[in-house]
Amino acid sequence: MAIYIVNTQSSNLNVRKEPNTSCEIVGKLAKGTEVEVSSVKDGWATLSFNGQTAYASADYLKLKEISNADIDALKF
């Protein structure tokens, strides 16, 4: 899992039921929203949205940079 930030130009990012632009939109993510992505394949990010598996275009997601302090906080 990795944290990504929605990086759209002006509008919200569509979250879809399946990894293609012709399928149902199940919601939207605002620019700047942090999301946990489980995988990226063929340009689509797999994420959990309202308790279900959903997809968003990876073109509009930017990997969040993690500081050393964040890494240290994750260590047991």
C-alpha cells in the first residue's frame, strides 16, 4: 500500500466501479485528497472507496513523499 495525492488540474477525480472510463462512477475525490492505493496496473489505481474496491486513473495521482520522521513512526 502507498499513499497518493489527487493531483487534478481543477476538477474532482472520478472513482469508478471498474478500471475503464465507460463504467459507472461511484464517487469523486477532491484535488489534494490523500488516498491509499493497493496497486497500479495499466494506468489504473486500485483503492478502497466507501468500503468497496474501486479504481481511479493513475494519471491524476501523485505518490506522496514520505519523510524520515514518517518512516520512523512506522517502525515498531
